[in-house]
Amino acid sequence: MQEKEEITFREIKKEIRIVGIDDCPFTPKTHRDIFVFGIVTRGGYWIDGVMRTRVEVDGFDATEKIANMIKSSPHYKQLRVIMLDGITFAGFNLVDSHALFKSTRLPVLAITREKININSVRSAIKHLSRWEERLLILQNNDEPVKLKIRETELNMHVVGISTKNAEKIVQISCTRGNIPEPLRLAHIIASGLTKQINQ
């Protein structure tokens, strides 16, 4: 059983500080590691900062590297929530949401449009080293809850916060589309800088 500790919020403000995290597109045969970007926003309105780290393609360092990136940022003390674009980075470098919460003491919301199919992932990772460990990390993440934003259904893994508050934060931050603005901006920036920094 996973620890069910939750961070409580007396009030969720529209300008809540959120860091949205996404990785750069990459070519597996070309890159051994890639950049992961964190975009700090105030709700779904303003960008306050950008942070970055590198994680190994199909490695095991995503959780630690993302935690260290956040904790070493000058924005860390103002942050209230971490939003991840799913739990897989740099191929099958999996983030353990519970470990990330424990390390940063910030609630973690891992958001995707499609629910992860564990059987499909199991088949995909069997050719990788230590695939059983990868499967354990995947299974360590709680079952996602479904959330509808306008006409788009999202799947959200929630750790360290109540589902009700997590849904409220997502709704607040979806100001310009059907996904939270921190993740939308992280995706745009990571994709746009790929050619310049991943050569």
C-alpha cells in the first residue's frame, strides 16, 4: 500500500505557482540523453521562469533528475504543484510520482489524454534492461482519474493532494486550451528548442 499523505490547501488561488514538465522529442539511435524542461506559471496566465535538466534515454534517472531540478530552482519555495506530461520521459525513463512527491514535498499530477495500457508497455519494455524494475515503477503510480475539460477527456495520476483539489487546479490552469497551460507551454518550448540544443 502506498502512503496516502496529502498536502492540504486552505485556498487555491487563480495564480497558484505550478511547474509543468515535458521532454524534448528525440531520435533514439542518435541521443543518449535529452533535455527536460520545467515551465513555472502563475495559474494559467503568466510564465515566471524556466528550468531544465537532462535525463538518460530509456534510463532510470528521471525521478531523481526532475526532483533535483525543481529543488535547485529559485522558484522552488513558491511552487505548490508539479504537473507532468505523463510518467514516461526520454522513451521509457519512468517517473515514480510517489517518490517525486516524497522528495519535493509538492503534489504531483501526471496528465495524459490516453490511459496507459500496462500490457502494451510491458511488451514494449521487455527488450530493455531491467524491464521488471521499470514495470514496478509503472505499477507504483496510482490508477488515473478521469477529468473532462470542455470536450477533452484527460487521465490524471494524483499524488499528494485530494482528487477534488487536483481537479480544481487543472480547471484553473486550463485557460487557453483543453490541457493545463503549464503543460501546453512546456510542450511548446521543449519542441521548439529541440533542434538547437539536442544536436
